[in-house]
Amino acid sequence: MNKLNELLYPQAGKRKHIFFSGKGGVGKTSMACVTAVEAASQGYRTLLMTTDPAAHIGSVLERPVLDEVTQMEAIPNLYAIKIDPKQAAEDYKHKILEDAKQKFSASTVLGMEEELNSPCTEEMAAFQKFIDYASQDDFDVIVIDTAPTGHTLRLLELPMDWSKQLQLKAGLSAEVSDEDRAQQAKFDKMIAMMKDQTATTFAFVMYPEKTPIIEAYRASQELASFGIQTQLVVANLIIPAEQATTPFFQNRRNMQLKYIEEIKTKFTGATLLQVPLFNQEIKGIGMLNTVAKQIIN
């Protein structure tokens, strides 16, 4: 089995988690869909999940993707779910505040609500939803479109549930409940899994251009500070040599080749997957299978 297959398929009886991240619009949703369809076609029971509100996995699969795990019609072994970060955050806030109303004054609850009205709440709540699904033993491969940020991981590495941190910030003390301890145990187990390179593959998708490379490298360094290594880098939309038949496309391809060398230099130790520019949009099961056969096998 080649290195790429080791990164994408389960080894030694372990479930494989594959996180795709990158700057918006670089094709990470398409790559996540290609990977999930290919894993399912290899016989692995596969869950494709997104926590990106801008993701369009339903359009790429040409199948409706709901906010609950749903088997994809006519695609054996493939299931998908779209987690809405805003709804997850609302549910999360509601749970915390309803509990707080039973224990604290109205002014304290108002202060907690202000703390909860921040972008990191969406990250935290969406990732908590992901953990709930990923903790199940129903799947061999879980493909996640959009990896957690370093900020989310910092929250998860706190010694207790974030709601308790809000109470402490409000100058209150609160005992950690059995439910909080169970949730923290799930967080700890998931972070340990994310650091296990045999169980998890972190992939960054980018165009071979300056800005996407810089942003992906910064994010990879932040993850590395948590002990999470980038194992796969996808250079997307590379102009094929046989298509570079005019000065314009020759110049563009030469520029891409220069940046591919920069990717190799920055992401040492990671496997580089080069994805060509196809003559049609990557959508629909037929096209996803075609792309998978060309770039994975």
C-alpha cells in the first residue's frame, strides 16, 4: 500500500479521521467529497461531515445533505451530515443559560450571555457536535470538511467544560458535574486521537499561489504547537503540461511549478498530492469517481 493510501484508509483496525482545511474557495469541499466517495467505494463505511456554513457538499454529491446522518442514495457505504455552526451555537448557549438561570442572578446570566455571543462559541459548539458523532463506532472512515482552528483546540484543552470557565470569569465557583467530566473525557480522547497519526490525517488544500500557501502554513504551524502534524498537502487546479500550449498557460504553469517547490520546502514531511485542472466541474458521483481514480489510485 502506498503512502497516500495509508493516509486515507484505516490501518491496523483503527478508524481513520481525515480533516481537510484551507483558505476559502481552494477546493477543500471537493477534495473531501472525492476522498469520501473513494473510501466508500473501497468498502469502508464512511461518514462525510462538514462544519463549514459555506460548504456545498450536497451540490458536489448532487444529493441532499441534511443536519442528521443520512445515507447517500445509490452510494453504498457513504453517509453525510451538515452541521450548522449557528444552530449548534444556539443550542449550546440555550443549554448553558437555562442551567445558569436556575443558579445565578439575572445580571450574572446577562454577563454569561455576552461572553457566549462570540465567534468562538460557534467553533466550540460545532466541534462538540462533531465529537458526538465521531465518538460513535458506526464508521470506518470519517471525512471532515474544515478542520478545527488552533483557537478551538485551546478551548478544548481547558481543564473543564467551557461553560464552567464562563462562571469562573464571572467571579463564581461551580462544581464540575459528572456530565461535564464525561464531556471533558470525550474532548481529551478526541484530541489524543487527532495527535495519533495512524488514526488521523490532517490535510491542507491550496492553490499553488502565494496567499493560500502562507495561510495554510501558518495554520499548520499553529496545529503543530498542539502536537498535530500536517501529513497531506493538496495542490489543486494545476494546469496539465499537455494543456500549456499558449504563452499565457505556459506562464501560469511555470508559476504553479515554482510554488509547488515552495510547498515542498514549507511542508517537509507531508505527502504532496497534485490535482490537475479538469475540463469540467468536480460534481456528481461519476466525476468524483473519475477524479479519485486519477489522483488517489
